[in-house]
Amino acid sequence: MDIALLILGFVCMCIGILGSFLPVLPGPPISWIGLLLLYLTKAIPNNWMFLIVTLLIALAVIIIDYAIPAMGTKKFGGSKFGVIGTTVGLLIAIVFPVLGFLGIIIWPFVGAFVGELLNKTHHKKAAKAALGSFLGFLTGTFLKFIISVIYFGLFVRVFWKFKDAFSMW
């Protein structure tokens, strides 16, 4: 059973890293599930504090990832309309994943741009605000990737420390 949990945990780690880039998969929470599966083996002593802290970090990163495009829009001179447009664009991308990965990039940009145009903002300023949304998306993706890679490193470190306890080694 331990070997199955270990393999499934490793698979979750790999999917979590991919999920950092694919909008349909929440990368850090899937990576966290990999850590949980590792700690559920009999070979690894339970460390619930570690699991709770890493879970809270994974959840915080997901929440921040949804907020960063709106903050980027605001930082680049966007108005409340641009921030609302970014959020609406992000929701459109999630609810209607027609364009797949590109949709999660394009729709917040389009939403911020349209929101700024509705606010009677000049099209150059609206484009700048939309660029802020795009940069916010890239920042969120990078943050999810870093957390997933750190979780993968923790997985490998803990496994390596207790590898002799697994019966297949």
C-alpha cells in the first residue's frame, strides 16, 4: 500500500507542476495532495503541522492567483472599471474555456480593455491597463509554478530521508 501511495503522490506532484500552467488544474493544491499521500504512508512519520502550513500556502496562492490580474490592472493605471473587467474576463475564461489556455490569458486582457473603454478611457491607457492584467496573470502563473516546484522538492527530500523504510528499496 505504501508503494501505491508513493507512486500516486509522485504523479500528483507532476500533475501539480503542469497545473501551474494549465488553467483547468489547480497546481499547488494538487502538489499538496502529493505531499499528503506521502505522509499517509507508514514509512513517513506524520507531521500534521507541516501539512496544515503547506495546505494554507497552497490555498493562499490560489486565492492570490485570482487577485493578481486585477491588482496588475490597477497598478498600470486602470480604473475600477478595468479591475471589474479583468475579473469578468477571468470568470468568462473559467466558465467558458473555449480558447483553453489562451482564454485564461486573453479574456482578462480583453475584459480590462473593454472595462476601461466603457469608462471613457483613451484606448492607449486602456491597453496599458490591459497589459497590467496580462502581467498579473504571468506573475500568478510563476508563483504557482514556484510553489509546486518547492513542494516537489520537499516530497523528494522527505522520501529520500526515509527511503530505506519502503519495502521495495
